[in-house]
Amino acid sequence: MIRSMTGYARLEAQSDEGRIVWEMRAVNHRYLDLGFKLPEDFRVLEADIRAAVAPAISRGKVEISLRYSREAATATTLNIDHARLDEVQQALDAVGAQLGASAVPDPLRILQFPGVVRAEQPDFTVLIDLARDGLDALLKDFNATREREGERLGVFLTERAEALQVAASAVRERYPQVRDSWLERLRVRCQELGVDVEPARLAQELALAATRLDVEEELSRLEAHLAELRKVLKRKEAVGRRLDFLMQELNREANTLSSKSQDAEMTRHGVDMKVLIEQMREQVQNVE
């Protein structure tokens, strides 16, 4: 099953120390390009992320972010730094004495003064373990979204490949009629012009003209590429680059076939084939 390079996943985890939120998203890229947005206290996870992502993702611009908040953490008591509080009181007394004024300070404003209340630091060991446990689930969900999108891409490419095969078969069926009609017109034209052409020479020219018009080689190669396409779509590894190469080969054969066309119906089939190939090529850009 093929996989899309684009995907998204989100995971939340909660503990007494706070809440973490993982997010992972990816867009198309020629190679694997990893980017991280991690709080400083969680930077230690970067090596774990690389080790987890490398065997699971082959291509794409992948961004992984982690957010942490204490808003849902278990409530704790306020820890007042009494030495700092004494320093603030002394400073207030000094200012009052200098200005010759005194006032009772607002306790709430005193608590907001830097250093008076010591914030209790969370146990980041617990949080890092929580984040590490969630990483595997995040990656699993992320790949599941890419596989679902890849399944849709596979159906799309298979349908276009079948339509391309139908068009190729129509060209093969039409070609003998076009060849015989063209050769007959050439004979009639020679007679109308009153050109005295030796039978052997005429036969030789007709054979050369038929060779220039022959599209069997292009059709055979195109069908071979379609057969390879069907095999590639069933592979489990990353196949985006191989599919891109096949699109180039299919387009080359369709262009050559169209250039040889001497018939409106064959030209129409050639145009249809190029449209189908372009539709496939656009979607192949999303395949890992």
C-alpha cells in the first residue's frame, strides 16, 4: 500500500505535573526534512524523535511540535520566600522614610513582586517520560492518516491507469485502418499526378512510410510501463520516486505516439492519454 507524504496527527497527555500536546504534520518534499518545536526542558527528546521517525518516514517535510502547560496540574501551596519578603518590606520602609509618608502596602501586589513567591518547579522527569510514551502513539496515528490518504491515491492512479490502457487499446485497434487508408491515398495521389513510379520503388516508399507511421513499439512500451505501475502500487516500501520516473516514461511514449498520428481519432486518443498521465503525475507528487 502506498502512503501519502502529507499527514497530520495530534495527541494530548495529562499528569499531575501538567499537560502536554504533541502535534505532527507533513507536506511534500523531495527528501526527509525534520523540524522540531520543543520547549527547552524537552529538548532531550530530539534524539528519540529522530530515532522513531527515521525508519517510519522516507520523504516529506515533517514538523513535530510539543506544547506544555501547568494549567491542569494538581494545585500546590504557595511557597513564600520570607527573606525576599523582608527585603521588600525594608525597601518600602526606606522609601516611606525618605518621602515622609507611610502607607499599608497591598498584600496582593506584594505577592506579585518578583521573588516573593517561589514557583514550584514541575518534575520534568515525569513529563519527559509521559511525552516519550506518547510519541509512539503519535507516530502511529500520523502514519495511519497517511496510509488512508495513500489508499485513495492508489485507487485514483489505478483508475487512470485502466483508462490509459483503454485508450492504448483503441489506438492499436484503429492503427491498421489508418495505415491502409494512408497508403491507399498515397497510391491514388501518385496516379493523379501522373507520376510513373516503378512498382519496386513504390513498394519501398510505401514500406518506409508505414514504418514511420507504426506506433506498435510505443504502445508496447506504454503497456509495459502500465504493468510495472500496477506492480509498484502493491509494494510496501516508499515508491514515490519510482512512480515519478514511470510518469516520465509514460509521457514520453504518449508524446511520440501523438507525433506519429495521421488521423483525427488517433490524435484524440493521444490527447486523452496525455491528460490522464498529467493527472497521474500531479497525484504522484504526493506519494512518499
